Amino acid sequence: MSAWVLPDYISDVLPAEARLIEAHRRALLDTAGSYGYELVMPPLVEHIESLLTGTGKALHMQTFKMVDLLSGRTIGVRSDTTQQVARIDAHLLNRPGVTRLCYCGPVLHTRPSQPGASREPLQFGAEMYGYEGIGAELESLALALDTLAAVDVPMEQGLVVDLAEASIVPALLAQAADRAVDANSIQDALITKNAEALREAAAALPEAVQEQLFALLGLYGGVDAVLERARAVLPPLPAITSALNDIAWLAQQLRRTHPQAEVLLDLADLRGYSYYSGIRFAIYLPGSPDALVRGGRYNEVGAVYGRNRPAVGFSMDVRAVSALTPAAAQPQAILAHWREDLDWRQAVRALRAQGRTVVVRFPGQSPDEGQEGMHCQSELVQQQGQWVEQPLTVQA
């Protein structure tokens, strides 16, 4: 095998794609900044205890682990940034009230999250800490939709916002807290909508609770219809009533501000990391195999750091989103034939200081050599003792 062959599902990013991804990274951070989210930059590696505490087996299996030769302790390469931002909120900032934080950086996965996906996503996310009300979910969803618009995701066919609720199944199981059941098996059966597996996993529960869990298998589709059926078949427990009311309000608000988005609801959808504790959402393009954005409420994420407070947020893979958007325009550049003269060098420096791109062609360099990614429409020429820019008659 050649030494320069990269590992499976790891790839270089070449100039045209890199230019687009970087433009999108800036647009995403600027959009989050317009909402008041402050940028943080967590480290790529951490002690494994801090990086994975409380996240469940999903992240454990996705995280590369190694031994730190300085300390002898096990460290991990982050596969998700949410835990790190929760640590920053709890231990480094420790602010009272609402804190809004955003980030954008690479994460590394031991295996692709789906067939063909990169194992090195560029993860952008925005997270709010310190507010329990449903308004936080609305802001998070609105920001997620605005960030997709900011990077020119094609929305001619609309978007699909999938809502789910992580608190309903625990509320149903709490009715039979004395029964020994494997909650993870029940959740897996609901995720896959496997009635036989659910029957086996829930066998120890009272018949009424089993029926309620089975009802979840059919509670998916348009929000209004699902909510109507859910209120009819699920018990009116305070936690469930509150969750259904919040979903109804959130869907109503989204329809008002983002009418191009279709809002769907699936009460059996429990996919995602174990730290989710309330409303979860995913945003899709129609026909796309995977979500562009995933997020929701995860009030327990800071508990392991000694600061258990409300939290809502979302993340996306900037590389995957960029692959769905139009290619970036070629940079417009000025061609300058190399000179040793000080006045020529000063003229080039002045143009670059103005934000212009100046490509120097050295003596002996042919017109079609290199700089394929640069589109020179003008050149720097000397007229009456001054260096001026003039249009190119033939593109260089």
C-alpha cells in the first residue's frame, strides 16, 4: 500500500471545496453571532473521563482512545463537542443566567455514522444554557433554519423538521418503576418500530403500560394528527401532557415564521445520544438520506460537571451540508508580472491591503501554469510611471 493512501472514510479537502467550506464556516458563525452566541474552541483531545462521562455507549464506540505519554492516562479524540461545551459552561465560565455558545471544529469517528460518510466531520453547533422554557427550543430551531439559509442550502422543495420527545418513554416506564425491564431494549425496539422486539422487552410491565408503549409505534406523521391520537391513547400524566403541549406550541410557531418547512412528529423516535431529555429535532431536505441538523434539549448534560442546568442546542456537519450547496465562485484575482522594483512591490502590497487577490507570475512561467483555481480578470501594468489595474483581453 502506498504511504500516501489515507485511511478509509478520511479524505483531503482540495482548494475549491475548502474555499466553499471555509465560506460556510464563517457564515454559520456570523449567523450564530447575530443571535448572541459566543465562539468557544474546545481542545481536540481530553481525558477520557471528562470526554465521555454520562454520554452512554454511542459515543464510547465512536471515540478513538490512546495513552497520553506525559501522564500515562487514557485520552480520547472528541467524536462530539456537546460534552466539552457543557464542561466549559459549568467549570470555566460558570455564569449565572443564560449563556449562549457556538463552535466549529473537526471531530473524529471510529466508523462512519452512515454509509459513505466521512469519519472526520467538521462539526458546527450552537448551544444555550440556563433557560428551561420552550422558547429556548424555538430559538434553537429558528437559528438552525437560518444557518441553513445562510449557507445557501437549496430549499426549493422545502425542508422537513422532524420532532420527537425523549421524556415520554421514561414517563410511561415510571408508572411501573418496581418492574425490572431493560429500558435500552425498549428504546431500540421503538426506534426500529419492531413490535416483536418491543413485546419481548416490555413483557414484565403491566398490560396497560405495554399497550401505551405499543401505541407509540403508530404515533408518527403530521403534527396535528399525531397529537390528537397521542392525547387519546396516552395517559394524562403531567410530564406527557406538558410535552405534548410544548410540541403543539412549537409546531405552531414554526409554521408562522418558517412556512416553507413541513413539521412532522414521531413519538417512537428515540435516536441520538443518551443525554437528550426533552424535545428533539432533526432537519432534512426531502429525499436526503440523513439529517442536515440534529438537536434538542439535554438538561442532564452538565450534571457530571457539577452544574446541572437547562440546555438546548444543535449541531451539523459543515462538510456534508456544503456538498449539497452550489459550488463557490472562482476567486477574482489581479495578475501581476514579477518585478524587483520597489514601487511595483508597494503597488502589489497596497492592493492586497485592500482585500484584493494578486497572483504573481514569475519570469519563465507560462500563462497556463498553476493557479487553476484563480480567475484573473485584470492585470497590473505601468502607465505614465504609475502601476494601475486594467482588464485582461485574454483570461490568464
